[in-house]
Amino acid sequence: MKETLNIFSTEIQESHISNIYTKNYHALHTDYLELQRDWLHRAYNQFQDLDKYFILISLVNKTMTAYSDYMLNYTWDEYYQAKEIELKKFSIVDIAKELAISKETARRKILELEKAGVLKKNKKSLTIQRDGFEFQKPLNSIKHISKLLSSFSKKLLENKIIKNHISTDDFISLIKTNYTQCWRYFLDFQIEFMTDFKKVFFKDYETFSIWATIVYNQNLHFNNKIKGDRNYTKFLDSITDEGTRFSKDLLSLSGSFGLNAMTISDLTGVPRPTVIRKLRKLEREKFIIKNDLNLYSIHSGQKVSVEIEKMRFKNMQRISTMICKLLNTARLNLKKS
């Protein structure tokens, strides 16, 4: 008689991830923000147009989801050694709705991708060409997300939810071995999260990227401040819910720690004139403030803070869902090896 297939008794629950994230928010969220900052910078640099990039990754994501539906999984090497990849059939209307853009914009940018040789259309299919998808190899992003996963793994071990810690290198190997299965979890999350912020607050991805870079910088300064505090350990031990305290502590930070327009341009890849124009819009709408040194930081205005806070909690749940799926994929694949 064969062994029992034990799959679910050691399953990591989303509630486990959510609790770990909430209680260790400062440390874990810094890893997450670094992942996002690097990903957004690289995404913008591909076409200098984030709408176009999101259209492409939406098409890639739909294709990876279809692979999963048909129980197909391609490794990193198998995927990137292909000369071209046929994309899952799609509707312009669905793409426009998913990414909160007009049908005309979606259609025009897909045509631009064809003219650039990224996409190739024939009578029966649309393919992404090797020259077109070579650029979007997310090697850095895989390293960043593997570091984040390993940090979660360490906290899960400390809380006796799992029996063994999984290293960053092990996660990199696991994701590359199960690339199309794992990476669609990340793309699912990224498309939904960024489009939601764009729709509700910023109206375009570039403005979101600029604001997120200012948040990233303020978070780094906040971490440096509390780590330099003699009572740092006592401070963390006194917090039972870091996720709830985070925004209040971050906004209470004072000093000359903001970013100037040139640095924001360097960090995002967005040209300085565009950065300045969007910074003015963010300032008018009270998402950010500028000090006497022309440094930008987060605005603590009540209405904006409350709405952003609601979205932050929503995003924490999305991150927990993604991390849970990736950790369980790792758990099952390590069990096989």
C-alpha cells in the first residue's frame, strides 16, 4: 500500500502570514518596499511608459494562468530559451477594464508594441518575440521577493508554524524551477494592487511610482531613526500590532529627510520635467509636502492619510495572499525533493 498523500496537514494558512506580517511590519515591509522600488524603476525603463508595460505583463500573466489551467509549468530556462511565446487570446475590452485605461489607449499601445517588434500578429495568434520578452527577465525581482519570503520563513519558524527555515537562495531556485506557476502569483498581485492605487488616487502609474518612492525614502529614514534609538528593542517589544502603528509613526517623523526632484527622477527613471509636473499635482492634492530645501515627503493631511491607510490595510491582505501561495508552493516542492 502506498503512503498517504499528506498535503494539507502542514499547510500554511493565510491567517498565519497576516499575523506575522502585522507583528513584524517594520522589518518585513522594508523588504517589500525595496522589491517595489526596484521593480517599478526597471518597469519604467523598458518603454518609458508604464501603461504599455502593464499591458504586456497582463498578456503574459493571462498566458501563465492558462498554463496553470492546463497543468503546465515551465522553468525559467525553458521559458526564456523559447524563440517566441504564443499569448493567450484576449479582449481589448478586458485589458482596458483590468488596467483602468480606455479601449482606444489599450488598442494604440498594443499596436505600438507590434511596431516595436515586441509582439507579432498573424492570422491565428499573437506571439511575444524573444527580443520582446528578453528584457523583462525579472531576475532582480526574484532575488528581492526571495529575500522577503525567507524573512517570512524565519518568522514562521520562530512561531513554530513551520519546521525548517528556507533561505533566500533556496527560494530563488524554487521560483526559477517553477517559474510560470510562481510568477503568475506575483503578477496577479502586482497588476491588481498597482491598478487599484492608480484608479483610486493617482490616475496614472508614473504618479504612483513617484509617490511610492517618497514613501520608500521616508520608511528608510524612519527605520534608521528607531534603530539608532537606545530603546529600539524596548520600542518593538512594546508594539503588539506594528501594522496599525506604522503610518502614525511614519508621519510623525520630522527633519530634513525628503527627496528632491532630481533624486526622484534617478530612482524612478521618470524624466525630471515629468517628475516636477507630477510632484506639483501631488502637492496640490496634499499627498506630499515640500520643505524650504525643496525636499518632498509624505503629507500628514487627515483626509488623504485616512484613505491611504484604508488602501494600505487592503494591500497588506493582498501581500499576505501572495506570500502564502508562494510559501505553500515552496513547502510542497521541498517535500518532493
